[in-house]
Amino acid sequence: MREMPGTQVMSRNKALIRYTYADLPRGGEVRIATADSASLAAVREFLLAQRGDHRAGH
């Protein structure tokens, strides 16, 4: 198991990141929001790695 890119910054800046969950008809969505540029870059890095690991389209 590897450490996912971006998670160190996301953990360190957790007070600057907001997660919002909403039910959808066929599942749900999680919105991740931040005004902090370093946190935003880390979230993007994390999501890109997740998409690659799960072979999701871009």
C-alpha cells in the first residue's frame, strides 16, 4: 500500500479544506473545497492519483 500523493498536505491543512456530501439518485457526491492554493494543489494531485488507480477517464 502506498501513500497517496497530496495526502500529507491535505492532512496538515485539514482545517482549510471543507468536505460536503450529498445523496444522488444513483449514489452520492463529495465536494472538496478550499481557498488555500497549496491545499487545492494537493487535492488535485490526490484526485488525479485516484483516477489513475481506478482507471477512470479524465
